Amino acid sequence: MICEIGAFLHKGEGTKIVAHFKEDPRVLGAYVEAGRTSDLFRFREFGSASENDIVMLIANQIDTDSLFDEVCDLAGIDAPQRGLVFLMPLHTRIGV
Amino acid sequence: MLIAPYSGVRFFAQLRAVLPLAAYLIAFQLLILRQPLDAALTLSAGLFAVVFGLALFMEGLNVGLMPFGTLIGDRLPRRASMPVMLSIIAVLGVGVTFAEPAIGALQAFGVSVDVTRAPYLYELLNNWTLPLVLLVGLGVGLAAMLGTVRFVYGWSLKPVIFLTVLPTICVTLIVYANPDLRAIIGLAWDCGAVTTGPVTVPLVLSIGIGIANSAGKPGSSLSGFGVVTLASLLPILAVLGLALFVAEIRSPDEIIAAAKAMPAASTAAQARGFWSTSPVQEVVLGVRAILPLVVFLLFVLFVLLRDRLANRVFTTYGLVLAVIGMCIFNIGLTFGLGAIGGQTGAALPAAFMQIDTNAASPLYDMRLGLVLVISFAWVLGLGATLAEPALNALGLTVQNLTNGAFRKSMLMYSVALGVASGIALGIAKILFGLNLIYLLVPLYTLALVLTFFSTEEFVCVAWDSAGVTTGPVTVPLVLAMGLGLGKAVSAVEGFGILSMASIGPIIAVLGMGLFFRFRQGSDSEAEVEASLEGAH
Amino acid sequence: MAKRRITYLTDALIITCIVQSARADAVVEAAQNVGAQGATVTYARGTGLRERMGLLGVTIDEQKEMIRIIVSEEQADRVFEAMFLAGQLDRPGMGIMFMNDLTRVATFIPDDVLDAAQRSEREGGDTL
């Protein structure tokens, strides 16, 4: 089964993660998107919201355990105010 | 049909911006100045045209002009060498200045200048008009080039601002040292403000963003900004330089003598042709502001870059909307907003002094009247700025680039607040005969200090917002008022309001950015930075 | 940094909601009012069957906003419903939303919260 590892991180952090996994054979696809968040981080540079990065890594389920931990580690989410990482199964077919 | 919600949303967005301003002007005139309203029917039709034209123009900007600009900016660095790219941008800068209708408004001021009191100002506005506009254009062109070089190499905007503002202030002080030249300062600083209008700003911004995306260093999402800033600073230097040059070659006495020798020449040239009759002139202005630029850019795209329009139908639709919208908007300005502004502006001095058209004047005693006039100017500045299309475009761009984190409304309100305070100060300058330099120098120093402490994002947006505030809504309203008041109190010159309106928003936006950081406490920001450091 | 540990959270869902541009803030606010946290909004472009109009095929508001909110299983339905109503998704052309199961989620959890959770688990109570 194919899974998605997603992460909501600070602006600029997503690009680093995608760059890190670009050549990784376990990763089928790595994407980063720019967005805004109003309540994920305490610091809001534009008053009501701050910019953030959304990472999307697509991988086979066998690889997701190790990848998930690596993403968590790279993103440093064991420290406060860093964002979050999630794992989502994509049940249907996927074309790569 | 979904056409109703599609157009409805856009129409009502502009209605909300224009209606309060018009209502305010009418209420002020009827209730405070107790003057009846002339031609109420034409006024309402004009106001409707303003709203309708603005809605069309903004949609045209979004669908046509701005994606078009971004496309050019994106292709230029890939297909053209650096010198070619820079010369295209410089030509664009000069062209944009000639297209800007507000430059003409400055020239119209020239006739009203008293030659014996401000000889060099008179000389520049009457006999040096072409070199003046050309130099302002060159300043804008140079600014556009510098701005491009800046974001291709990823320089910070802060040192560039320090290196431009400080010499400008120094030259201003040098000019101030010569009493005959003193009156030039207002003109020079106002020229900087008027160069950037409703077509220039979105186009320059979108081209800058395109270039920053394809050639710039990755970094802040707002790094494509900063060109408009320089475009309003360098022309100031250019005009001051020209003034110093003229002062070298002609003495004040020569000018006064020459002016007295040919008094009737200018009035003879005022004969109105078909092209300057009312609705035609506005259409010509609207077409002139957009079409030459678009044709030049199409030439660049097709001939120099050998590229095609990616989405021809959309872009054409947008460009057509923009031109039509601009024309309708211009007509609406003449018959609607501009007319009300002119009526109110002319009646305004009645609040504190005796004028011919109002038998009951002065309506209030001196002190109350002055307070009324200045607070009127403040609210007028606020309303007019919110209706300004260039500010709308800037806000939209900022909001899109930050994915909505930097809200359009937030930017617009802080800029409008800044402009309002600036205009009130400028009016006070005219009423009390203050010298512009006593306002300019401290305010710009404050802006530089704030710049030093602000983040790059806010610096870029703040300095750019200074250029966008003085567009087709604000300039005629403010100039009408400034001219009326200037005549009433017989000031030497009515310049300086616009330059006050430019520095206001810079301070307001920078202040807002610093306020957010202060309110959230420096620890939450330090926390983010520390954790970012520690993770890698 | 000393020992780093990752705490997995389970029983979480992600709600994705796509609405017309400039409507996201109202939807996010509705979600926050019923207890959701950490909404992330991005701009997106979309086209739909019913949104074509006119001769030129100009799409109404092709600019969309996409909201993503991670919620726990207990609050999921409540948040979903609040967002649906706030976004007026029962009207034509307003947008679409859906919800996915997440296998696991990881984020920073303060130590005291973690301890309390472990204690209650030992005592046979609910997890986070």
C-alpha cells in the first residue's frame, strides 16, 4: 500500500526536507507547498498568521516507519513550536 | 447562471471602498460647510462609473496585466542577457513615467506659481518641463534597473534604502541652503510620489516577482518588492540636481525679467481642441496609460524573447477589461469623485476665513475652522487611499505571495492611516506656512531608524507602499484641496502634501510590523530561532 | 541535545476542505470554536464542471483555498460539521470537503502532559 507522510513546518523547513529526500530510493515523490497558519505556531509574523511549509512525501508502506522517524528527526519536532508530522494511508491506486 | 455572483462580488468590493468616501464628502459639504450640492445627478452617475470602472480595472489587472507582467519577468532572465534585460527595464521605466497622468497635474501647478517669490520653481515648471519629466523618467528607469540587479543578486533592501535616502536628504539640505531654490524642495519630493500610479505599480511588481522567481536567490517570499521604492526616491535626486544646474546657469533676476516679458503667451495655448473635451480626454488618458506599455511588452515578448502568450484568451480578456475599466474610471473621476472633491475643496477655506462664494463665511472661528479643515483632510486621505487601485493591487500581491498570512485588509488600513496622517500634516504645512524640510528630515530619519529594526519583509512592503498611495483617486482630490487652500492663505507653493502622503505609510507599515513583534514578545520569536538552530 | 524521543499519537484524522478564495478564514474560525487546533491554509487553483460561464470560458474564482486540520477521533465529526456549515458547502459552487484516517501523528508534547497520559493509561483510563 502507498502512504503519504505529511508535515506542517515553519517556512523554509519544508524545502530542506524535500531536498534531503529527493535522491532517497524509498521516496516515490517529494513535494513542498507554501501555506499560512493561524494557530500552529505561537509566533505570527504578520499579526494574525504566519507563513508555513507543507511537505508531502509519498512512499511504500514498508518504508514508512523508518521514513516517518527520519522526518520527525529532521524536522526536530521533539522541541516545542516546530510543527507536526503525520502518516496517512492512500488506499486507492497511485501513479508514479 | 453564475455570472451574477461573479460580477456581484467584484462590484460590491469596490462599492464598499468608494461609497463611504463619496458619502463623507457630500455630508461634509452639506452639513459642515452648508453649501448646496451642484449637479447631483451627474455626480451620482460619475460615482457609479468610478465603482464600475474600478471593478473592471481590478479584474483586468488580476486576469490580464499582472499574469502578463509575471510571464515577461519570468522569461526575461532566461532568454535575454543581463544588459539586454536591464535596458528593456530602463526603457519601461522611462515610458511608464510619460504615461503617468499625475505628472501632468504637477505641470498644471506651474501656472499658479508666483515668479517673484519662487523664481526657480516657476522656471522649472514653465520653461524646463521637458527636461524635468525626462529626468524624472530617467530616475525611474535607473531605479527599475537597480531594483532588478538587487534581487538577481539577492541583496537586502535595507542598505540600498540607506544609500539612497541619505544622499537625497543631503542634497535637499544643500538646496535648502540657497533661499531662491528652497521652493523647489516640495516639487522634487512630490515628483517622486507621483511617478508610480495604478498601471505602473502592478506591472512593475509583477515583472519584479517574475524575475525574482526565475533568477533571484531563494529567500523571502516578498523579495520581488523594492523596485517601486527606488522609483520614488531617485526622481527626487534627479529633480534636485536639475534645480542646482538651473541655478548655476540662470540668476533669479533673469528669470523674473523673462517671465514679465511674455505674460500672455501661455494663455493663448490654452485653446481646447476636440481631444481635450471632457469624455474624450478621459478615454485618451485611460488608453494612454495602458496601451503603449502593453504594446511595448508584447513587442518584447514576441520579438526579443520569441515567445508566445500561454493563455491568450484570458490575457486578452484581462487587458481589454483593464483598458475599458480605466476609461470608465477616468470619466467617473471627472464627473463624480473629482467634481465633489473640487466643490468641497473650493468651499473648504470658508470654514475659517472669508471667501467670495459663501456669504456666511467665515463659518466658524479661526481655531475651530483650522481643526475642521485638518481633520477633514485626514478622513479624506483615509477614504481616498482605500479606494486607490494601486494599493488594492499591492495588497493582493502581498496576500498571494504570503499565502494569505499577510492580509490585504491589514496592509490597506495601515497604509491608509499613514497617508491620512501624512496628508493632514501636509495641509497643516500649507495652512501654517511651515517649511517642508522641518517635516521631511525628522520623518525620514524616523523611517530609517524603523527600517533598521524591521524584518526584510516589512521593509520591502513598507517602502513600496509609499509609491502606491498617490494614484488617480488621491492626487486630484488632494491637489484640488491643496490648491484651494494654498490660494486662500496665499502660500508660496502648494507642493509637499504628496510627499507627506508618501512618508506616512512607510512609518505606519514599519510600525505595524514592529508592533506585532513587540506584542508577541521577543521570546516567542527567539524560541523559534533557537529551535531552528538547534535542529540541524 | 540529550535523548530524543518521538511520541506517536493515534486515532487522528485529517480534514481537508476546499473553498472559494477568501472564505477559508471563516471556516477555520468555526473549526477553532469547536476545539480544533493547527489549521493550515494554502492557495490552490481549481476548475469545476458547473463553474464555467460566458463565451470566453472564464472560470469563477478559480482561486481556491485549501484548509487542512488535524483532529482527534472524538472531535472529528463535530469539527467536520462546523466547518461544513461555516463554509456553506450545502450551496452550489461553494466547495468540497473530506476526511481521512491518519495512521499516526507526531508533534511536540510537553513532558507533564505525557506523564499525565501515561499515568492515566496505567490506571486504565483513556489515552490522549
